[in-house]
Amino acid sequence: MLSLLLLASAVTTSSIPPPPSCQHMQYAYTVRGVPEADIPPRPISGSNLYMCPSVGPSCCTHNVEAKLGAWSEKQYRDAAFNKTTKMAAELDLRATQVDDYIYVLLNKAQREFHEMFTRTYGVMYQKNAEVFQEYFQDLKIYYDKGTLNPADSTSSFFNTLYQKMFKVLNAQYTFDGLYLSCVSENMDQLRPFGDVPRKLASAVKRSLVAARALVKALRTGHEIANQMTKISPSKECLTAVQKMSSCPACQGLPEVKPCNGLCINIMKGCLAHHYEIDELWNKYIESLMSLSERLVGPFNVEMTIEPISIKISDAIMNFQESGFQVTQKVFELCGTPRLGRREARPQTSQFVFEKRLEKSHRPPARPQKSEFERMLIELKKKLKGVEGFWSLMPYQMCDSQMEKPYRNVRDKVNCWNGKESGSYANKVVEDGLASQMDNPEVPFKMDFSHTLINEQKFKLTNLANVLKSAYRGQDIEWWDEEDDTETQKDEGSGSDYYGEYTDDEDGFYGSGDIGSGESDEEIIVPAWTESKKNDKWNPWPKFPTTTTTTSITTPKPVTGGTSSIHLKSKWTLYKAVITYLIPVVTCYFGGFLTDMPWIFQ
């Protein structure tokens, strides 16, 4: 009997479960930022919890719940920030690649032109090298700052070249400023360089405007994406995020993941304002891809900049071959100038080139696809990947493998539906602010006065318009650039085919004849491998102030060159002021003499 009682006692003792413990939750809680000291040793009543109240016992205290909620909020903020900045960094990286390539391309073209013309024409080129180098400098100033413009710079360069060559080819005559002004005004009609200036001005304008627009638009997109990270989530959003991530752990189910439908509804409620720029963002991305195709095709900046030396050489030869006919037409239009004293000049000082560039000096045939073209093709692929970024972001926040916004999201049975482990019965809401009014997970209030969002929408609207104009080869104007000087004009614009010529005794030729004299200045030619230097990211890079240089001795340059476009606005202003003041002064003194006749008595 005693043995039977002892046996029954042993069986009863072995079947009693051990007292409840939270030991099994320590790892799940600690990896979520909860210190071990805050974890209770045994479950407590969960009915008084703020976020995750439960009928049964729970290993969550108020402190544990707060720590889990803070960890969940940080995970959400970090994920949204990282996904956005990663996309933004890709845009900035591509902008830097294109920008550096074009900058090196301009420097290389300038260097090759200088060395090619030096080898071919020797002293004849060196005596007048600054005229050509200023042209390249103007192109780089436009590309870096947006001031000047490539069409006017090209026209002004050929205008200056024409004036210099005309004087040298007719050195037996004396020309005053008025006569040379007439020569310049009829340049469009006479076309001494053939069709080269018109074609080159058009090609340079279209390609550089498009290239600069692409780089600047990419950097502006980078800035817009970074601005979107500054949008603060609402309290309702953060509460929903905390409940979604914390409550499964508080109910002892830390490994159970939220149902896709639940997560997507919460993310759509949290990122509703981000979706507001999605349509404009897609138009911006489409415009970037279209402009990239243009730069590979008809607006190819490589095909424009690399053969500049050949085009200029051909233009010079065109003028020399038709020099006599051009001179006779000028005499008919402007009159025959008077003969002057012939001065003994060294033959090498004349601005006359005797031969075209030989084939050995011409650039080799380009490969089937250049590095720049491959760069743009890769850029287009990357842009395709960020199209629809803001509408896909809620899905990517919930499942990185989900790339399309599926309307009917299928959930597994063993997922967290907001209350327990099971299936999610609610429907996934549509995109947009209005649809979030029906969001079952995130209470939402309509707000169309979000300043930060409106600013980004404004930028994207203007970006799309600018890119479309660049795509069509039209003039563009950036809304965020102010005139640095009074000579700045809309990018790529140009009113006249050739730049206006201004001359007087102290103007272009006031200091002596062309191609004579010595200069204390140096011709600046960039190094072969020089690249753009940016200490930190700047969405609108400025013109570099330091360059690696080589110098050559050159004669005293003629005041002007392509800088005639710098003087144009000032001379126009002076003329306008003088034209206005002369009649005013005349009337004043006339009235004064009429009212006081006694002065002459």
C-alpha cells in the first residue's frame, strides 16, 4: 500500500509543468534592442499594455514594449532613408561620370587642337593662338557656369577670325573702325568660311546644351530624392509600424512576420505623400532617357567636339580659296578703302594658313561604340530601374523581392494579421492621398499644403520642361540660375548668326596691327589627363579656378577675340545712354539760350 502511494506521488509530481518563464524570449528581445535587465523573469498580465494588450500573460512590460516600439520605428526610418538615398546616390554617380567625361573631352579637344595646329602650321598658328584658345575657354565656361552660350561663342570666334584674316589678306589697304564694322555686318551674306560656322554653331549648341542639361538634371534629381527623406512620418504611421513589428514578439511569436497585405497598407499610409510626386518623377525619368538617346545619336557631344580642329581648318581654307571674291564683294558693299603705306612685316606674322590638315593629323576612326556611348546606354538602364520608384516603395519596404504592385496580395496563413497569427482579410488600398482615407491600418488626414512636397513637384515639372526643350535642340533656361554678369543669356540662345562687331580707336585694333608685338600673357592649354576637381558635392558645379598649364610665347593679342560677346552688352548700354542724353542736353541748352537772350547782348 505504501509503495502504491509513493508511486502515485511520483507520477503526480512529474506531470506538473514547470513555472512559466520568459527565458525563451531573451534572445528575440535583446536583438531588438531590449536590455536583459528589462525582461521580466516570468510572464505578467498583458491587459494593461499600451500598444499590444492581450488577454493572456505576456513577457512584455511597458518598458519592454517601448523599447520594441523604438526599435521598430528606427528600422522603418532607416529602411526608408537607405532605399531613397541609395537611389539618389546612383543618380549623382551617373551625373559625375558624364560630367567628368565631358570636362575631360573639352580639355582633350583643346589640347589636341593646339598641338595639331602647332605641328601643322607652326609659328603662323602660335602668333594667333589666343584667338582659338579663347574659343575653347568660352565653351568650358558655358558648360561649367551656364554663362555665355555656345552658339554666340562660335559665331563670335568666326567673326573675329574673319576680321583678322580680311585685314591680313588686304594689308595694302587702311581700314578704320567704321569700314570694319561694315565688313562684319555683311559676313552673314558673304559667308567667307562657307557653311562651316553655321553647322558648327548649331552642333556645338545642341550637344553642349543637351549634355549640361543631362548632368544638371541628374544632380537635381539627386537633390529632390534627398529632400524627400526629410518628410517626417505621422504619429499614426509610427504607431501602426510599432504595432506591426512589436506585437508578435509581445505575444510570444517573434518569428512570425507581418502579412503582406497588412504591411503594404501600413506602408502606403506612411508613404502617401511620397506617392504624390510619382507621376512627375516618371515624366522626369522618361525625359532623361530620351535625352540620353539624343546624346548617343544626333546630339553626340563626342562627334561635335572631337573634330573641331578639322572643321576650323576647313573653314580657314574656304576663306583663303575664296578670299579674292570675298574681297571684291566687300568693296562693292562697303566701298573701296584707301591705300596705306605698306609696312615690312615678317612673313610668319601673317594670319594665313597655306594647307589643310593632312590625313596623318586627322583623328583616327572612332570605335563602333565609344566609352561615352556605352556610359549613356548603361545610364539608361539605371534610369529604367528607378522609374516608378515612389509607387513601388511601399512594396519594396515590405518585401525586397516584390517589384510590381500586385492588387490582390496573397498571404500565408501563418502571418501576423494585426491581432494574431492567421490570414489578412482586408483589401490592399489604392495609391494616392484620397485612397488612404479608406486605409484600415493608418488613420489619414488630407493635406495638400505640404510645402516640401510642393517644392519638389515644382522642380520636377520644370525639369521635365527643360529636358524636353534640350531634347528638341531648343533654348533652355534654368529656373534656379541667376545672372552672374550682365552678359549672361538664356542657355544656348543667340539672336544673330554672327556676333555683333564693335570697334573704335581703343577697341579691337587700337593697340597695333594684328600678329605683331609681344605679350606678357600666356596661352593656357589644359593637361591631357586633367579632370574636374570637386571637393564636395555641388548640384551646380562652378568653373574650376586651377588648371595644369603649359605656356607658349605669343604676340600681343587683339582685344576681343571671342570676348566680343563680353563687350557687347556694355557697348550697347553706352550707345543707348549717349543716344538718350544728346537730345536732352540739346533741348536744355536750347531752352536756356532762348530764355536768356541777354547773354549775347
